[in-house]
Amino acid sequence: MMRVAAHPELDKGHGHERKDHSQVGLRVDTAERLLTEVASMNVANFLVRPKRRYVERYSQPEAWEKLDLEQQLELTHEVAGLPSELTDPDLEAKLFDLLILRLQLALLRAEPSFAGLRKRVEEIAGLLEEMDSIPMVREQMGLIQEIQTDDFWQDVTTPILENVRKKLRALVKLIERVKRKPVYSDFIDEIGIEQETQLPGFSHATFARFRDKARAFLREHENHPTIRKVRQNEALTAHDLSELERLLLQAGIGTAQDLIQAKEASEGFGLFLRSLVGLDRQAAMDAFARFLVGRNPTSHQIEFIDLIVNHLTEQGYMDAARLYESPFTDLNPMGVEGIFPSEQVGELLGILKEIRQHAAAA
């Protein structure tokens, strides 16, 4: 893959150089990193094997030269989340990577969370500045000090933030743990304020009534074979979903337009139904049975999995990002990565993805 050279110096600030890289350079570096991650996926892994043709396709450099919409969707839905054998034992650096990624996304999307994320980076820089006696920190002191100025954040770009990530990620682990905790306390405020999207032609109250009626109907008929499949984590088919749509329409629970809105609001009708009835607790526990076989989990690991099971029982499925939020970060500020080794994190994410796919239907 062709490597794009960095742009020359753009400006200077506070008596030291400030360099930027091109957006094209950032794109190339990101593509190379993702290529390496995909190429490190073991096709013999039972989670990777069903997606082998996608993994093999995107393990080739030429696949990343230009991505059209279809290829982006393939990567998002077929490859993202699969376990990779590319490992990085530096958890603090990985958390810093995540922080910078969210900051870059907030910048591109003009999200209000940008201010809070910026403050976190400034706090890290402030803690690093106190460690100027360490040579590797002192080497980056110009950048560390500039990050704490308003001038740095004027017209900041994603490549500039990427440069910050590369220069400081290896230094974060040097921060004394007693000082690091308030920096990595929780990720809730990074997500932003939760909001429901108002679809044209529908009121919140109307759709809320439909949800309540649908939930009551499903609970009343929980012994129906197809509804039981929803709660028991059995893989739903397109026919199953059509049957459930027919049942709700026939019972007068909602209209065809209600069903369309339900699909759009929950990324699929199966996930909408699962969110109403939750997952049977035993079914949720069974999903993690193979993960625990042959292992001697610690009390914190058992408690962490119990939290996952509780969430699945109530909500029906779970996005991986929740593992880095409260109550999971109450056990460890780093979330799942602070409780389990990296290879086990991949297995847990695979189980959550499988549970979601069972409800999504083929």
C-alpha cells in the first residue's frame, strides 16, 4: 500500500514546533492499521470461520485502497467485532487511543461531547507535565504543554489529534495510578445525552403506546412457539419475524406503520421484540457457559458476567460499548479490559454479537 508522506510544518506555538499530517496520510495510516488487524484474524477461530471470505478479502492491501459504500457496510456488519490475534498489552495506551478516537469523532460530527473529551486530554497532559524528570516525557514536553493552551485547540484537526495519540499513548502508563483514576473514571459523559429520534408523522406518545401494548401482548402469549424463541436466544428466521408481525397486526396491537417505525428505531424488528421481552435468564447464562468451561474465574470476573446477564435479562441484547460504562466501570475503571485478558475480551464480544444476531434474523 502506498504510504503518503507527512505535510511539512504548518505552524509553531509557544516556542516549539507544531506539525500536522494530511487527511490523506491519516486515512492511509488508519487503513494500514485495520488491514493488519484483519490479517491477524485466525480463520480457524469458530467466530471468524463463518466470515472467512470477508476476512480473506480484507486481508489484502488492495482491498483498502478505495472503499465504496457496499464495502464499508461489509466491514461494519461482517468483519467489525471479530476477534483478532493482534494484541497490545498496554491497556492504558489503548484507553488513550479510545479517548482520542472519540475526540476525533466528536470533532467531525460537531458533537457537544467534544468539550468534555478535550478536558480529559488536557488533564492527562497536565499530569504528564509534572513528570518532566522522565526523559521520554521530557522529549514530548513541547507538545504536552501546548495541548493545555487554547491556541492548540483553535482549528484543531483529526490529523493533529492523531499525532497527539501517537506521541503520548506510550507515556500514559507512567502516570501514577492514584492520579490516573479521575482521568479514567467513566465514559458515560463521552457518549453524550441520550435522545430519541422523532420520525416524521409519528408522535412519541403514539409510539410509546404501541410499545406498551406490544410488550403486554408478548408477555400474555409468551408460550407461543415463536415468541418463546425470542426469549430463549434461539436464532430467528425471516419467517419467524413475518409471523410475529402478523400476530401483532391481527390482534390490533399496531399498524403497519408502527412496525416500520419499530424496525427503524431498533435496527430490526427482532431486536425491537427482544428489547420488549428481554432474554430468559437461564438462556443468558447458557450463552456464557462455553466461555467459563475449563476456566477458574475470579470473583470480579464472575460478578462482571453476572452484570452482563442482568442486562441481557432486562434489555434482551447488549452493545459492546456498554462494557466500558457504568456499572461495569464500577468494578474497574477500564471496563471489561480491566477485568479480563485481551483474548477473553474478544470471546465475550463474540458472544454478545451472537446473541444480537440471533434476534436480528438472517
